[in-house]
Amino acid sequence: MVRLDEHKHETENKPIENAPLPARVYIPLSQHIGKPCNPLVKIGDTVSVGQKIAGLEAQLHAPIHASISGKISSIQGWPHPVLGKCKAIVIDAEGENQCQVINLKPQSEIEKLTPEQIRNIIFEAGIVGMGGAGFPTYVKLTPQKPVDTLIINGAECEPYLTADYRLMVEKTDEIILGIILIARCLGAKKVYIGIEDNKPLAIEAFKDKTSGLGFEVKVLKSFYPQGGEKQLIKNFLRKEVPSGKLPFEVGVVVQNVGTVFAIYEAAYLNKPLYERVVTVIGSCISNPKNLLVRIGTPIKNLIEFCGPLKEEPAKIITGGPMMGIAQYTDIAPVIKSSTGIILMNKKEANEVEEQCCIRCGACVRECPAGLMPCLLNLVSEKGRWQEAKDYGVSDCIECGLCNYVCPANRRIVQTIKRAKLEAK
């Protein structure tokens, strides 16, 4: 693990604001791991906030909902922040009422929910892993083996990002109610909440409000990548998740705090996942903010809202600087797994020339998954996908540490990402 410059001071004490409602949203049909959804609406249809507009018969998917009320103007290819391009449902806003009617369910009704009913609520709400992975949450909460431990991931170890921190500070009670639901759904007896030591207000809030619930708040040292699932399990339980296996194999499920909050909203407010908190930050931004954003909002809108720009950005990244993806256009939309938008200037985004690997072993020493990234890089460049598979490429968490520490500026993680796709 490595201690990185955090760059969180600009937004860590800024409360979450509502982003302006967009006049038009572009809602991608692919916002989860698995096949893209199919549209359940057609051009010309009128939809309302929270209405299901796309789904799939396959098990591994998450339904998609309208984030604004209005008319379907088109279903077309559109830039995607992760995939490059994807079909999207385009909605033009109509009318002034752009909020879903929400009624808080009584606690007595929530307590009657069975694990199967909880999973169904989560599925119908279209919830996915909101830390960036995008894995359908109801699948994660349907483990194939008994689970006795639930770990709540409040690490948010990527530099710049503070969306999860602000959620933990401002929505502590709601997150705790979500944790209780997940623990009941899994039958988990032990609950740990992991928060890095650079988030003092969140640590204080959770220690105070979980007193008597049997939850254990664990304060983690601020290192990267502290928030990886397997890293958290190893730190908390001294258990190793076997190569190629998932955490439930060792009786554990890990959930991000943003996902937990979405589960609370689905169960208590009957609210699908159509908006999320995003950190907009970077050296080019004059007014960095944590924003509650409707899914499908072009990132251009958020940049303008946080402007004026100090200078034209040389690079726009969605997600964190280590695991995020550089965008080729600012009209790509926010999706369910978008955690941040970072605008870097020319100096920060300066691309250095890639050199030959010097076999120094720095990437091997720092790899949190215990891999040999330099070797994976070499076999991937040669297109030897089976060898990449044999060397454990599927265990890579794509944290980017190999790139960060490489003195030869090798694009290691990029070649590994390709190998993971080709080696399936």
C-alpha cells in the first residue's frame, strides 16, 4: 500500500448540494456488469421520475429508471464514460414537477420484510455497486454459501473523492438503517464499518450512533488501495480470498456506503436508483462541490455549474485519478457507478514517454493482489492471453499502483485490462 497526496481538502467539508436539473438526460442501457438492458419504452412515450424504462430477462442485470419526467425523444448511440459508446435513452424534460412522490414507510413495516423481499426491493430499484464496480447488488446479496460477516466500506481511498465521506457525515442514520437491512438479508452476525483515519467526522458519527447495535467501527490507516474488497477482508479478518474466488467463499460480503444508502432509500422511500452523489473537483475547477446528480446528466452540465473554469482542462477523468477513466468528450453522462469528475490541467495530465521495463520489481512489491504486473504487461503486449490467465490476471483489481510506481512509465494496468477481457 502507498500513501498518496489526498487532494480532498477542497470538498471534504462542503455539504452535498443538488445539481441543477438537466433539460435533457442520456441514460445508458449499460450501467452494470453484464449484458445491456433492453428499452421498455419507445420514442414519443411520456415517462415520470422513477419509472422503469429498461430491463432484461437475464439474471445478471439491474433495471434502469427515468431520472427526470418528460418525453422520450430518441434511443441512440451516445458517449459512455466507461465503454466509450453505448445505446442510451434520451429524455427531454417536460413540466415543473421533477421529483418523485416519496412516503417514508413505518419501521414496523420494514421489520416484517423477509430476506427475499429485501432482495426483490433492491433488484427492482436497480441498485448496483456504487463504489465504481457496478455489480448488481441483489446478486451480491444472494450468496451461494452462508455469510457470517458484513463489511461496510467507508474507506474512499482514491484521492480527490469525498462523496462517500459527505454521505457518511450527512446521512449517518440512513446508512445505519441500510446496514441493518443488509445484515438481516444475509443473516450476518458480525458487522464491521471501515473508515480511513482522514475522515474524523464520519468516524465520530458512526461510533456514536452504532453504540449498542453490535457493530464495530474500525479506523483504517489512510493508504491506497485500502478500500479494495480483498484488502479490507485481510485487514479485518486476516482471511485470504482464494484466487479467482469472491468474498462469500470465506463467509464475507463487502458493501460500499453509497450502495447502502441507496438500499435504505429503496426500502424506506420506495425510491429507485436514479440519482447519486458525485464529487466535481480538480485544478481547473473554481468551485469544487459534492453534488447530488440525476443519472444521465452530461458531465458538461456539472462542469459549468462548478465554474467558471480557471483554465481549459487537458484531461477529464470520471472516477478517481488512480482507477478512473479519461474521457474523450464532456457530453458523456453520469451513470450509477460514477463517483467523481476530475479536471486536470496540462501540467498534471502531462503524458511521459513509455520506456522499456527495467525489471526493478517495484510493481511486484506494491501489487495488493500479489501478482507480477510486469510479467502480465509483457505477455499482454504479445497477445498471449492464456498465459495472462495462468498468471492470475483475473485477480487484478485495476488499482493502478503498478503504473504509479513504475520508473519506466509503463502503461501496465491498461494492458492488463485488455488481457482480462481477452482471457475470458
